[in-house]
Amino acid sequence: MAAAEPKPPAGAAAAGRLARGCWSAFWDYETPKVIVVKNRRLGVVYRAVQLLILLYFVWYVFIVQKSYQDSETGPESSVITKVKGITFSERKVWDVEEYVKPPEGGSVFSIITRIEVTPSQTLGTCPESVRVSNASCDTDEDCVAEQLDMLGSGLRTGRCVPYYQGSAKTCEVWGWCPVEDGASVSQFLGKMAPNFTILIKNSIHYPKFQFSKGNIEHRKDGYLKRCTFDEVSDPYCPIFKLGFIVEQAGENFTELAHTGGVIGVIINWDCDLDLSASKCNPKYSFRRLDPKHVPASSGYNFRFAKYYKVNGSATRTLIKAYGIRIDVIVHGQAGKFSLIPTIINLATALTSIGVGSFLCDWILLTFMNKNKVYSHKKFDKMADTPEQTVGPELCASEPSRQDSTLTDPRGLAQL
């Protein structure tokens, strides 16, 4: 009769069970338990939340925002402008070389519509402008010699002299005389200005997608010499009349020509590069940029001078110019299908659908009459046996193989 085989030690048996549990937990697939709750109102809430989330991702995220595309904002851009037209004032005829500043044809330029001219200024002494603070005086004692007012017209001599008009007196200064408001003459150039034409040549490039395009149609039949911009019939003829730009910005041309102002020409290139290049077209909009409702800073003007010599003496004509400044602003965004953002947004959509389950669980556990019954069905309370305390820090054995006590006092039919 064969001898009985010796039994392995209890510790070895526990170690074997632990090892088998570890390997089982590593290789086995686990899935959460599903509980079906027969409640129509809760089911409607659950499906409604899922439908809203699905509509949000399908309509807004994928259709409106095009989140399946890789995008690039802020295209590389160049702008060249050219103004044409002729006008006249009370005293002379004005051409482009005189009323456009600066003449280089950049993205920011000014068209002069009104000027205040102070002719034949020479270096000498004359009364200070009455608009300068502390310039009015009664006697020489009111004027401090060699005092320099940064907002004035020159260096004070210490004398109190009669002003250009009337009985007023101001302190005498040494500088370019006569001062600006003492002998200035106003001239209006805006009679023909609404008919000035402005060519805005714009080219953009999206380096990420190696895509380039311009806003002028490629034609060799003299097309640009006879066309003006029309959003429907001539979208690739970027020649705008100044009056059209001001009108589209919602401004009165005569008022703007007298006070000056800043008009923005905004060119927007929003391109879906999944479509053909012909679908990527510039969109133009116009609006006033300067704060016209703020009296302290409304309008736009600047000064410049023309220098020459008379009998060997330095002489200049000072011009205070009011005009319409044009700022050409280019922006846009290009997008093209890419697998990575598509996968990321699909994963986000699928994950977000689980919000419906979270909301309904919260309603069941908080507001329903039989919330305790649902809680017992959803959460299994398990009491650990002494064998389960062996090596808890190493791994967790498979729940189906643990010795446990399940608490399940009521049936699912009561929900």
C-alpha cells in the first residue's frame, strides 16, 4: 500500500491561491454590471440627455466648428494700395501726389479732405496763440522772458503785444511766425473725394497647408481698368470708391470729411481646404475705428510743412490736414481634415454620452421613492474574509473568486 503524500503547508496553499488570483486579474476581462430600471419618466430623461449631447456634437462641434479639421489662424499677408482721382478746392487743383499720405501704398494711409493752411511762416517774433494757456496778458510783467511752453509756439521774449485780431493781447514768442491760428486759411477738398477709387491688392498664405491665394482675378483683358467691386458680380475686383467705403461703414461723408476719422477695411479669409480653392473667397467689411462719440478725441488730423526759401530766408507753409485714414486689416482661418482631432472629438462625444447615466443615477439615488432599493442593487457590500487579507498590497484577486458575503435584501422587481 502506497504511502500517503504529505499535504502542502497552509501558507503555500494561500500563496498559490494568491498567485492564481493575480494571473486571473491580469488576463481576464471585467465588465460593469447593468441594472434595468422599469421607469418611463426616468427613461425619457435618459434618452433626452443622450439626444441633446449627440445633437451638440454632431451639429455644433462637427458641422459648425468643423472640429474634425486641423486649423491655422492668422495667415501671412501682404497689402498694396493705390488711390486714383482728382479734386479741387477754392484755390487749386489737387491730385494724388498731394492728398494721399504717405504715398508708398501701404496698408495704412490717409486721404486729405480738408486743410487749414498757414502760409509764409518765417523765423521771427509774433504774438502767441490765444489758445495757449497763460498766453493772454495786460503788461510785460505778465510775460516771463525765455520761458518755453511745450504746448506753445515758441520761446517767450517777455513782451506783451496786441493779438492779430481784436483788442486782446498775448505774450510775444520767437518761432515760426505768424502762428497757426493767427493767419490760417481753411480749404475743403472733399467735393470730388467720394469718387476717388482705391485699389486694395491682398495676397495671403497659410504655411501649414502650403496654400496661397490673392484677391484679384487672373485676367489679361484690362479687367481692372473698367471694374469696381461688387460682392455678387465682381468679387475679385478690389477697387472701391471712397464714398462706398464710408457709406458701408455707416458714416456721413460730408461730416467725416470735415472732422476726419479712421475707417477699417477688414478682409476675412475663412477657407475650408477640404473643398476646392475656388470656394476660398475674401469677405470684406467696413467700420469706423476711432471713437467719434468721445469729444476729446474724435476726428483725425495731422500736420506737415512744405519748406522753401524767399530772398534767401527759410520759409514754410504749415498745413493742418483733416482726412479719412484707411486701415486695411487682414485676418482669417483655414482648416483641413485631420485624423487626430477627429479621433479626439469622437472619443469626447462617446464619453460625454455617459453624462446621461450619471444624471439618472443621481436622480435615482436622491429623489426617487425607492432610492434605497436601487442603492442595494447597484452597490454590493462585501465583507472580507481572513484569507483575503493575505498580500492586499500586491494585487486584488478576481471578485468572483473572493470569499464574500453579498447583501441583496430585495429583488429588482420592486424598482
